[in-house]
Amino acid sequence: VLDSSCLREMVLTATQNNKVGMVGGKCFFYKEPEKLQTIGARFKTYFTIARSIGKNDLNHSAFDKECLIDGVSGSMFLISRQIFNEVGWFDEDYFLYYDDHDLMYKGLQAGFFNYFTPKAIGYHDTSTADFGKFRNPQWLYYSSRGGWFFLKKNFSSASLNYMIYLLSYCAKSLLILLLILFGRTGSLLISLRAFAAGHKHGILSSNKGYFDINQFKKVK
């Protein structure tokens, strides 16, 4: 849900800067409108590409200045037509999760800049920012699979970045496995199955696009 001036502020930032790829703003939780979900992310291979900025922040006055940012909030952003023309569009292999970061990262590599403007405000109705996501089969499947896709699509297997990302992703996956095991909500077996299938399909690239996590089958 966007604030009434959100789009206008994004357009204003886009038209006042050069080589703009994307513009994002402050994204709050819809059910907790005083709590910031994120303003975007820092991109580093050892973060397995992205680490959220401002996550769950109640004192968001630190984010009151327009600035360059690696990645904007994936739930609310404006994209330049030049990105579509020169870089491409969302990669449908992902279907969900990592697809936004993939496009942002490719834009940065092509010489575009991403901007954050504090005057663009939106509200995201999501629960994937809390620990409940570690028993959410959809999040577990697509985020696990997408992490492997991002690695293979953006780094050469002979590069240092590939090795850093790979080691970080394996460590992150082990941590997530522990959080699944000690989660308090949702089915443990269903969560483990989704998590394992996401990794398997990501490593083998055996399933891409939409996967029906409820029926547990590829939908053509």
C-alpha cells in the first residue's frame, strides 16, 4: 500500500539524477506502521548478496536523507525503462525471491545507480521478516532455490566471488536448518521437505519458475 505521494517522490528522484536504475523508499510493515521493514540492502558476496538496512527499526530518523544504495526494497520500487532496454527484466527462473536482487545487481554491473528517497513511503503486508518464515514452506523453498540460481547466474565458478558466496551460502543454510528445527510454528516435516527440495532443485537446476509447494509438483 503506497502513500499518496510515494510515486511522485520516486519520479522526482529519478528525474533529478543521472543513470538511475531503480528508486526505492521507506517500506513499513502494514500491520505495524511505525516499524520499518527495510529501506533496501547492502550487496556483498559474503552476505549471499544482500543484507537488509533498517530492518525492524522503530527509530527510522537515521534514514531521512536521499542517497545511493546497493539495492532498494524489493517490495516497492520504480524501475527505469533503460534497465529493461539495456539489462533485461525479471528472470522468470526464480519466480519468487532473489529475482529483484538479481535485476538490481545486474543493473549495478551495467553502470546504473540505485537511489533511496525517504519521502517515498509504502506499507508491506508481510510476515517473512520474523522468525515464522523458518517454518514457512513457500519461503524456505523459493529462497533456498533462488540462492543457488543467483550464484550460478552471476559468478564464474573459477572466481573468488563464487567461492566466497558459496561458503557463505552453505553456512547460512546450516543456520537456517537449525532455526527450522527449533521453530515454534508450522509443520517440521513439511518445512524440512521444502527446504531440502529448494536446495536440490537449485543445485541441479531441475525445476525453475513456479513450483506448487502445496501439491509439491512442477506446474507447467
